[in-house]
Amino acid sequence: MTPPTTSRPLAYDIAPAATLEWPRLARLLAAAAVIGAIIGSVG
């Protein structure tokens, strides 16, 4: 992996990865919330 150059902000490297990871994290959080609600209502 090449180090980021000073002419290019680091955000340009982070933004594509963030846009790919956020939907996966959102689904994970939604699943955890549903499971937590089910466990809370049963227990």
C-alpha cells in the first residue's frame, strides 16, 4: 500500500472505504437491535 501523498487529502482515501462499510455496519446494528428487542421481550 502506497503512503498518501501530500497533494491528496486523506479523506479521499477514507471516503470510498466508508461508503462501502456503512451499509454493512447499518445492517449489523439493525440486526443487533432486533435481536436485543426479542431477547428483552422474552426475558
